[in-house]
Amino acid sequence: MSALPAGSVDTVDEHTEKTDHPATGEDRVDGVLAQLTGLAGTGPTEHVAIYDAVHRGLQECLAGLDTDPS
């Protein structure tokens, strides 16, 4: 079996597997990070919006730590 060229389907699949993440133990953070699974099957222009939404969601989770007694 020969090696696949860079940018092949296997390379893309390997990259998308990296977006799978273990549970953090914080439901709010896990919910935000789950949005990263939306990267698969989207073009690069849609990635920016997804990354922005995840970043914003994580910032909100962090800001909530100051006000959340749990």
C-alpha cells in the first residue's frame, strides 16, 4: 500500500478526529466545545464563525465563574 499525498481524505479525517475531545467535567464547557463537531463538512469560510462562537461561549463560561456559586 502506498502513502497517500498530503491533503488526502485520510489527512482530513485525521484532522477532524482531533476535534473530538474528552469530557471536561463542566457541562457548559462541553456544550460549547461540542460546536467544534460542526467543522466537519463545512468550508473554511464557515470555520471562522464556528471558532468565534466557541470562543465567545468559552469566554461566557469563564465570566460566569465570577458570578456562579457552584
